[in-house]
Amino acid sequence: MSVDPSLSDPGAHAFWLASRGLGIVAMILLSAAVGCGLALSGRMTQRPGAAAWLKTSHEALTLTSLGAIAGHGLLLLGDPYLHPGLSGIAVPFVLGSQPVWTGIGIIGGWLTALFGLSFYVRHWIGLNAWRKLHRWTAFAYVLCLAHTIGSGTDARSSWLILLLAVSTLVVVAVGAKRISGRANGPARVGTPIRSPVR
């Protein structure tokens, strides 16, 4: 009885495994970025230098997570089984494998890029418009989370569920505190902090 060589050769799945790993890394980075953003917007700490640190961390985590999301999709181009093509990784619901979950992930990725990079055009679109747009980041986050849970052979693995649960609970806790702080009154307005990235 012959055995399919691909079943015993991990190298045959290298691109898929690398893509999946980078996707999980992207989700953790995105959770940290959203958590930092919520803490920053809610001015949850008054320690000297804390706001500047949160702003720098939020920006760095956002850009890094966007890079990981892009790498997650681009690595699939080398997968010998999916053969997604550019349309399969860029256009929602085109890929034949798990089209719904993949489509949700693609939409989440594009929206994350749109909302994350909108920071750099806020002077052109206006601060109020940017703030309204940026609030939709939570929706993009949920889409990315749904994609991570709904797709992949390890989506039901206890280690992944635990990892996602912990990172998501942190975001939910910070978000709840942010909403609670808003309900208790307007946050104190401090001196605007310039972004270290130009």
C-alpha cells in the first residue's frame, strides 16, 4: 500500500503552516493594539509618560499587526494545494476553501488596514471624521477574531482557544472600563501628544 508522500513531508505544507502561524501572531498583536488604543482613548492612567508610551505602543503594534496580516495572506500564494492566487487572498468569498470564514477574514484585514492607517490622514479628513471612522476598529477586530476561530485545522485546539480567550478578555475588560469611564463623565483632556512616526 503506497502512502502519499505529502502526508509524511511537513515541507509540503510549509507555506500553509507559516501562514497559519503568522495569522495567529497577527491576532495577538491586533488584540494588544486594540487594548492599547482603548486604554489611550480612555486616559486610564495618569502616570507621567504613560500616555506617550501607550501612543507609541499602539502605533507600533498596529503597524506590526498589519504587516503580519499581509504576510499571513501572501504566504498562502506559495501553498501548492490551495493555489489561491491574488484574488483568493484579496477578494472576499472568492477562495474555494472555506469561502465564508476566509471572506470574513479578508474583509476584517482590509478594514483593519483602513482604520489603522487612517491615523495618517486624519489631518486631511478632519479629527472628528477620523474619530468616528476609528471607532469601527472594534468591528474589524471581531471579524478577524471570527476568521481565526472559524478557519484552520487548529481552530478547535485548546491551546488556541485559551490564547484567544485571554487576549480577547483583556480587550473586553479594557473596553468595558473605557465605556464605564465615559458614562461617569468626560475624560480629562490633556496636552495632545505628537506621534513619533512621521
